[in-house]
Amino acid sequence: MPEVSNAILGTILASPCAIVIFGATGDLTSRKLLPAIYNLSKDGLLHPDTVVVGFARRPKTDDEFRQEMLKGVNSFSRSRPADNTPWNKLAERLFYHQSTFEDAHGYASLATRLADLDQKYGLSGRRLYYLSTSPAEFSTIVHQLGEAGLGNIDPFNSNAWRRVIVEKPFGHDLASAQELNQQINRVFDESQVYRIDHYLGKQTVQNLLAFRFANGIFEPIWNRRYVDHVQVTVAEDIGVEGRGGYFDTAGTLRDMLQNHLMQLLTLVAMEPPVSLDGDAIRDEKVRVLKSILPFTPEQVESLTVRGQYVRGDRNGQAIIGYLEERGVSPQSHTETYACVQLAIDNWRWYGVPFYLRSGKHLKYKGSEISIHFNRAPGVLFNTPQRGAGANVLTLRIQPRESIGLQINAKRPGTSTAVTPVQMNFQYHEAFGSYSPEAYERLLLDAILGDSTLFIRRDEVESAWNIIDQIEDSWAVGQPPLKFYAPGSWGPDEANQLMRKSGRYWEEFPQ
Ligand SMILES: NC(=O)c1ccc[n+]([C@@H]2O[C@H](COP(=O)([O-])OP(=O)(O)OC[C@H]3O[C@@H](n4cnc5c(N)ncnc54)[C@H](OP(=O)(O)O)[C@@H]3O)[C@@H](O)[C@H]2O)c1
């Protein structure tokens, strides 16, 4: 049970615990995790006795580790550079534990160290393990934690808990995700497992639920009678950025659609949950995933597009092609762009297409969801522009968090011509610039035992089930890989997919 659910503002609510980060010398720890822990600590949201233990292979003293983490906070924290007082307080409880993930002795000594810290800081056996490592290491670490008794909870200590946060990607396909789930569940009960998708930690994504279910005017029109189609775009304006080795084994469908875009889709399409309880929300999300119509190979051919960027330039700057990136096979057929048209076969969404697209080196960086409503009959006002006539509700997740509604307005003058205009709500204008980083929210929720914003086992498996159907055809070259220039919106086939039903991709930024 969560200690306090949805707690984000104000005073300390969390009990002290040990956060053990596996992979503590890696990029994610210094870029995201330590800055998040620092900010939570500085804002008084972590108990002052909370300790952090970094676990990794390189020899390092506690002091060296502290210096490295300070560098990370000074470079990446939303509040930087670090203030001396809160940083020093946190640094006193920051430790480094050197071991390989495979070495049982490293876990035995970790157990002793954690028991000492329990005593010293009154942690009562509360432990949050964060697997910030390559996915290939997840099962080794979990197995070793189990062998060292670090997954068990003392039945006589009702204050103790053990939780494990697992980074993405969670599996490579359905079979590997199931296997990983089985391995994790041998040591940790499902209620102890927190599969992270940092998109769910973003304020706008959480606001989707508030937007839908705290406003009376949208819910009655949030269905097939009023909605023509839905678009979800997660666009990057950069390439693989040194992650070519990993990315080449994954591709955009696995790396982005299986998790981030599917999560956004479920939040848009789900039924109202019976409560804001984690399982109530996740039950509804799973129902959406299970209602997605399976793809036949013919449908994969006609309803999906895969692309790869080639050499080009953007704003006068030369961009190397994907095949020239370090770690990428020169013969690679891995997609850096994916577009998929899905159908949700339930009463609410029957006949409403959902279009998902994501890619690297696209025209702009941005993530947004747009709900395109049916057009008004054109008998009175002529709306000649492309895409005009329909009201479009746009939920912008990044870079500027906002919500916009496109309406048609009469142009000034003597004619009756109408033109689309935007009504916009900007988060920072309404609420100021304070916005906790996604990892702050997610770490705090895991410490509080609130799993609402984490992915449940059946969710991850249902999402892989759909992705596998597409991957099966893509693996045999159907449809063929298309190529696109950096700085474009991807292959033209994605536009054709829309155009054949008289639809268009939403232009952005607006
Ligand atoms: N980086 C990001 O911004 C980002 C964003 C979203 C998700 N993720 C996910 O987060 C996870 C971590 O990513 P990352 O970029 O931080 O990885 P990384 O920079 O490659 O770090 C890997 C860490 O694992 C340790 N390690 C590797 N093999 C080990 C072994 N056999 N024994 C002990 N330690 C070992 C390394 O320790 P040594 O250096 O001491 O060898 C290092 O601390 C991945 O699952 C990734 O997909 C990362």
C-alpha cells in the first residue's frame, strides 16, 4: 500500500530508506538520478536520513563518487549549480560500493553495508534498488539480489520494504519480456516491481488524466461520434548520439513506440478508472492495449511505414547518414523512423484510426497528441485551407508544455471567410516555471510505494504483443525500408498513409 499517494508538494512524507543504484558510474545516474535525488532532498521531500549507495565496477572512493555526482548535479540539475548546504547534507549520506554485477561477494558485502546503514540511520530495512544498467544486466542483478537475501523482507518488521525500479527497454520482444518478468518475479513480487517509462513522470502526461476526467465538457465528445482520428507524435531533431550500438539492435518501433507512444495512446483512449489508485488506472490502460486490433501481414504492409535517415544537412550543417554512425552496421535495416496506424476495437473508438509516429533527425523536436474532431458541415462557411474545418485539440508534452484548441474564426472584413485560429494554455504562464523533472516524481512515488506511473507486467507484455506482430513483417522486409533526409518529417509514405483517407499530419510547432 502507498504510504501517501500522489504526494508532491510540501513537507516530508517519505520514510527514510536506502536507494541503491546499480550502474552508478553511468550516464543516467549523473545526468538524471542524482540531480533528481538532490532536488527532492533540497525541496524537503526526502527524509533527511535517506541514504544513497552507488554500485558499479570501477574502483572509486566514496569521496571520488561524491565529486563526480556533484559534477552531474552542477551540469544537469534543474536548479544548478548545487547549493552548498543541501548538497553537503546529501553528500554525507552518499556512498560508493565497488563490485561487478556477477560477483556474489559484492552482494554479500552490500548486505552487510546496508544492515550497518539501517542501524545508523534508522532505515528499518526500507530499500529501493534502481537498475540503471544495460538491460542485459537486469536478470543477473536481480538473481544476485535474491541469492544474497536482499529481496526478502523480514516478516517480523512491518516497516521494511524492498522495491526495484527497472529501466527501459524492458525486453526486446514479447518472449524476452515474459522471460525477464519471470526472472524478476522469482525474487520480487509484482507489487515490488516498478518498471519505469520516464514519459509518465512528465507533468503534461499526468495532466492528461486531469484534463479528461476533471473537465465536464470533453468527456461526452471523447469518442467515435465526435472524433475523426487521433495523432501521437514523438519527434527528435538529433540522431543516435553515440548510442548507435544499442539503437541498431532496437530501432524506433521498439525504442519509442513500444513504450512512450503506447503509453500516451492508452492515456488518451482509456475509460474513466474507478479511482486514481495505481491498479485501477493500469487496469484501464491494459484494456485499451488488449482492444487494439491485431495486424495481419497485409495490414502491416498497408498501415505502417519504416524509414532510415540518410546523409544530408540541416541549417547548413552536414549530417552523417544513419549507416555512417558509430556502432551501426553498414548494412543495417534498422528503422530510425516508424509510423503505425492502429485501430481500437471497442465501443468508444470503433472506426477511429490512431496514428503514431516517431523518428530521429526530424524537422523539429517535440512530443504531442492531437485529437481531430469531425468537421462541421461546410454548408454555411467555406473552409478552403488544408485541414481547415476540423477542431483540433493538441496536448503538447515537450518542449513547451501546453494545450491548444484550434477553432475556426471569421476573418475581419466584409467577407464571410473563416480561418483556423489557436486558443492556447501554457503551463508556465499559469503555474510559473516550477516543474519537477520526470525522474523526481517517479523516484518519490517509488519511495512512497505509489506505482500508478509505472508499467505493470501485463501492460508491458500486451504492448510487446502488438509490436511483435509488426516486427515479424518488418523483419522480412515488408513494407520495404524507405529513406528520408535529415530535417524532414520522415518518408513521404507516412504522408501518403494519411492522405489516402483525406487526412494530414498536424503541422508543428504552431
Ligand atoms: N543515459 C540516459 O540518458 C538514459 C535515458 C533513458 C533510459 N536509460 C536507460 O538507463 C540504463 C542505464 O543507461 P546509462 O546510459 O547510464 O548506461 P551506461 O552509461 O552504459 O552505464 C552503465 C553502468 O553499468 C555499470 N556496469 C556495466 N557492466 C557492469 C558489470 N559487469 N559490473 C558492474 N557494473 C557494471 C557501469 O560501471 P563501470 O562504468 O564502473 O564499468 C556503469 O555504471 C539503460 O537501461 C538505458 O537504456 C538511459
